[in-house]
Amino acid sequence: MYENDIVLIGFVGADPSIYVTTSGTPLAKFPLATKETLGKNPDGTYNTRTDWHDIIAYDGLAEYIDKSVRKGYYVMVRGGLHYSVWKEGEKKRKRAEIKISRLIKLERDSNDATPPPEQEDPGTMEQGETSE
């Protein structure tokens, strides 16, 4: 059995970019910031590290993201790790992306002391799903 399953919870770092592939399939891309707590300082503050992930989605989920997701939204995504490979001249290039099959908008935890990025429209939280 093989498994490629990733769940991330974080903030959308920029408004999603929407494309249509050459075969006519909708594609959404956006950066997702996740934060890891590394330890507590003597003064009571925490050391943290932010990681940025390239998120991609296709078809109905891409259309949902286009209409419903903006920079600053707090979301959970589920999908798998995929690699894009291409050549630039003689060099082979590779980029890791998270191809998601599910996205859920979340409400912010009031106990989290880190302020969220600016939100255009926090509005009512919805859920959107699609299957591959």
C-alpha cells in the first residue's frame, strides 16, 4: 500500500491565481503559511518558524477557491505532495507543490496570540469539496 496524504492548517498568503490548462481544466494556485512552535524563551515568548507551501487545485475545487478564498483566510487543506519538473536550458528544475482535494475555511482560535494577515472579507465560513 502506498500513501501520499498531507493535511496543513494555515493562512492563505495571497489571493489565489486562477488559470485554465491547455486541456481546459481550471487550476488555482496560492501560497499557504503554516507556523511551527520551536520552543519557549525564558521571557515567556515562543520561538516560531513560518513555512510557505505552494498549493494547487483543479476542476471544481479550483472554481470554488476562485470565488470563495482570499488572502488572509485561515484554512485547512488536504492533498498530496507532487513535483513539477522542467528544464531551463541544460538545468533540470523541480518544485514541490501540494495538490489538494479538499479545502475547509476555519475560524481563528481566540487563544492564538499571533494576529492574522489582513482579510478582505472574513464573512461566513463555508466548506467546499471536490473529488479527483
